[in-house]
Amino acid sequence: MDFAFSPRSQEMRQKLQGFMDAHILPRIRQHHEETHAGQFPVSFMEDLKKLAREEGLWNMFLPSLKEDEPGTPLSNLDYAPLAEIMGRVPWSAEVFNCNAPDTGNMELLHMFATPEQREQWLEPLLNGEIRSAFAMTEPDVASSDATNITTSMRREGDEYVINGRKWFITNATHPNCKVFIVMGKTDPDADTHKQQSMIIVPRDTPGVEIVRNPTVLNHHAPEGHAEILFTNVRVPASNLLGEEGSGFALAQARLGPGRIHHCMRSIGAAELALELMVDRSQERKTFGKHLSQQGVIREWIAKSRIEIEQARLLTLKAAWMIDNVGAKAARKEISMIKVVAPALHTRVTDRAMQLFGAMGLTPDTPLADHYTWGRALRFADGPDEVHLQSIAKMELRESNRGASETYLTPPKR
């Protein structure tokens, strides 16, 4: 395996960092002030998106772009250091049209949409003209098992009628969110993994109701993690994505790359937390010593560096495998990083918050927001426990069942 980044990736990395330094970092305070004042999207977002596209920093997440589609495609491995940079300022990904859940939705539409669906929804998403949401999880069932989904999608002539309740639907309250990809059951009597389908639902379709946008650890996200009610929502049968009964398979195809992008950004967030920890430890004194001279602080710094490097290497391995053998063959590695990276994200951020003291709990640093999102990621795209079960199943299935006979010496009788 070769984890070296290509010359193009290195060039893009420098270009992206320069853009961040020149245009993103100076606007962090303004973004915070405008969103907390209720202005969203913020006033400068469209200008920055236009500039990013002009500089070729656009749609970098999607390796399979066609020549006539806007963007700068990179392999998953080459995209990793760029996602890390964007992970340091969470809202920055939207500037480059590399923001979740749009990335996963664009991947789905890129792979499975009809020509008409591509023209109506994929092209505006690739151009950054609209945003989208992915409506799968439900409040009334354990949605970590997608076969539990209860939203009904009943075929009536040339239409589907959708009834159900979804929640924690990220991006649903963004003013530019124009379309949902909704997962529900079209045939409850079919095989367990053939009951579900995905249907494209325009945001303004009658019967679609945003019930509320709950806070996350008391943090308000203006783009939303919404609860949505679908009541007799009628859409044309041509809005079906893929084939009827393919919803479960489509969900798995969508979540692979999406999970690894989250992990890459989490590593970037952890790097920022470590940098802040190091800087603060050399500025502050307690009991006559700089914090950096305290043994426990040095342990925090050392452990954080070790854990970041471990998580990065595992994430790069998963990215390399997706590029070379496909997401299906990389399932175990994807599940492993999905457990490791969010835990790293919160653990390193928590250490930094502790070092900053009460200031670490306030908006004066980015740490509280990073901690909140890191904790939420332990649920997003599947909770830790489900990934651990998947890893264990694959390990048991792949194990050498004769190992105990070879390596264990039974007692003599």
C-alpha cells in the first residue's frame, strides 16, 4: 500500500490552505455573529463559493466526475488531506461544495439517477445552486438497522404516496435545501433487504412539514437536524431513484465514501484541538510553571499526537482500499475508522477544553462546537455499536478456525 499523496494532491493542498488563510479564517467571527443573529446563509457565502470555483477548489470529493461536470476530481486518498483542512472550520466545506449531506447525495445521483433526474437535481447540486438532505432515520424505530424503516411509499398509478416521520435530517432547514432523498418501504412483504426504496422528493411538495429543528447538546445548527413529517406526499413514479426495492443497497453505497469524509474532517478537527492545546500550554502558568511543564499536560499532548497519527493511518488505508478495490471490499476498514475517528475527535478536543479551563466551554474558542459535532458523529452514519458488531462478524467469518488446534497445547491427561 502506498499512502503518498500525488503531486496534484500536494498542489491542491497548498492552494486550499492558502484560500483558507486568505478568505475563511478572517471570516470566522463574522460567520459566528451572523448565524447567532439569525442571518443564514451568511452574507459572504455565495461570493466565497464563486471564488472557490474560479480557483478550481470545487467538488474535490467526487473522483468520478465527467469532463462536462464542474469540479476538480481527486482519488479518495488524495482528497484526505484536503478534507482535514476543511475539518478545522466545519462550515468551510460548503464554500467548496464538499459539504455533507450533499456529497453523499451527489454520489448517489451520479451513480443511479436517470438522465432526467441528473438534469433536474444533480447538475444544480454540482453547480452549488441548491442544497439537499438525506431522509432515512426515524424517531420511532432503531434506525441503525435500516430494515426497521417504517415510512410507507405506496404506488398509486403513476405516483408514489409517502407517509412517515423522519428526524435528525441534516441540512433540512437550510434555506437553499430544495430536495430530499427519502428512504422508505415500498413492499413490506418482500425479502428483508428488498423492502426499501429511495425516492426524490422536492422540498416544496405538499404534505412535507418541517416539525422542528432540535438543538444538539444545546447547540443550534441553522442548517438543521430536523424532524420532518410526510403526510400523503405525492410524487411522480419517475422520482424513484434506482429500482424499487434497491433502497438498502443504495444506502450502503452512499454511506461508504460519506463515512470516510466525516473521518477525514474529524482528524482535521483533532489536529486543530492539539495545536490550540500546545499553544495554550506554553502561554499559561499554574503554580509557577507553564502548563507545558506539567507532566499530565505533556502526557495529553503526547497521547493526542499518537492517537491522531493512528487514526490518520487507518483512514488513509481505508481511502486507498476504496480507490483500489472498492468500498465493498473496504467495509471493515470503513467501519473501523467510523468508530476510531469520532472518538478521537471528542477525546482530543476534551483534553484541549480541560486545558483551556472555563474558556474552553465558551464560544471564545472553536472547541465546544467541535466537541458537540464529534459527539454527534458517534451516531451519524451508524452508531459505534453497530460498526463494532459488523467488524466482529467480519473478523469471525474470516478467521482461521483451526488456530486453536495449531497454537494451543492441551493439557496431558
